[in-house]
Amino acid sequence: MTITAPLLAEPEAATYAGWFACLAEPTRVRLLHAVATAPGNITVGALTEQLGISQSTCSHHVRKLADVGFLHLHKDGTTTRVSINENCCAGLPHAADAVMGLLAPRPCCPEDTPADVRIRALRAEDWPAVRRIYGEGIATGIATFDTTVPSRATLDAQWLPGQRWVAEIDGEIVGWATLSPASTRACYSGVADSSVYVAADHRGRGVGKALIRQQVVEADCAGFWTLQTSVLTENRAGLALHRSAGYRTVGVRERIAQRNGTWHDTILLERRADAVARPHSH
């Protein structure tokens, strides 16, 4: 089923346009930042001095920001005190996400998986193939920060039982997917880190989609509420794969780790259990 996101409603579009228009003036952006980073509140006089502008100019911009709800104004005798509207800390990112379509329903999982790929639980005899495929991923230079294949014992201790899958084509193991606990704390028991690897000579034919589909469906059934993964920015195939399974970008972690002496950035993605598309009226 193809999910078509509804168009942004006109009242919301008008509200967001007003916010963005207000911030189209660089001085207002600087002023809003000054208020947001000030402890408690700040006077118009202090803002005037901090920004190096006239009092009348500062008052004009303060009123504009207050009119759209970014600032709260409070009279203290003849002095006007300015404070941030904390709701805009959530409202502004929400507006950007809404306009860019990031709040639209995300897919549950890939639908166009190849019929010749069989997904089953990992068995003891699969470990040599699993570690070989891990090594092929390491060889790409963009799949992981690991430079050597972890031992079977290390992986066995790290991966969650019941959340280990391999992909087969004609009896040959061509990929695997696993979940690892994100934390040992009980409150994060429903949060897991995802890993998906495909054999070098079987990439680009839907093996990864078949694996990640099995992974997210089983994770939903098992009660996991968040799956997450970090993907090197160069790994475009990995990013596309996870987005096809309902993952969204949380942010970029700059210079998070080194590989062979070179710092790399990763993109942190997460999939919430409520990413399963809800039906909506047409």
C-alpha cells in the first residue's frame, strides 16, 4: 500500500509562514538567541547594549518576536523584561519537520522483498558464514568502525537471543541481521541497536530489505519500542535501507570515532514502534 501524506493544512501553513517570516531578519535571529541564552530574563536595555543597536530598533524587533509568540514581555515599572517562550523550543523544530514532510506516516517495513530470499533464525552452524560476511562489511570501510571481525563468543554475548536472523538463497547464507541491547538498564529494555550485513556478491538485490523487514516485524511483536542504528555518512545504501523500514534521522554525530586514524561522522537513526502507518481518510 502506498501511503500519501495529507497536505499541510492552510491554517498551520499560515502560522509557520509567520514564524519563518519573522525570523527572516538577521537581527531578530540574534536577538532571539540572546534572550534564549540569557539566564531567566533580560531587559530591553541590556539587549540593546549586547547587540549594539539602538533602543528603538531593539524594541521594534522585540515586539515583532513577541507578536508571533517567540518572546514573553513583562513590565517591571518602566523597564520591559524579556524572556523566551519555552514552547517555541519544541514548536520551531516541529514546524520545520512538518514543512519538510518528516511528520508524515513512515513505512512499517519494505514491501518489495525478493521471493527467492529465505529468512530464518541463526543456527550454530551459521557462525562461520556470519563472521565471513561481517569481514566483507568491514572491507567496505563504511559499514562499521571495527577493523577486525569480532569472535563468535563476543558476538554471541552481544546479540539478543531471538533477534538473530540470516538470509538464504538456494541454501547459501547471504546476509544477517541482529539486535543488541542499547543499555543494561531495565528502563531501556525495549531499546535495541540494529545491525544488518549483506554478502559482498549479493548486494543490491533486496537481501537487506528482506532482512530488515523480518527484523522490524519481529521486534514489534517482541515489544521493542525503539530500534536505533548509527550509519557512517558515506554509507548511502545503509541509510536508504533503514529509512525504508520506518527509521528517521535523529541527527549527525560529528567526529564520533576514528577508523584507521581518520575521524568520521555518523547519522543516528531510530525507528519507533508507532512508525507503523495508521490509516487516514482520503
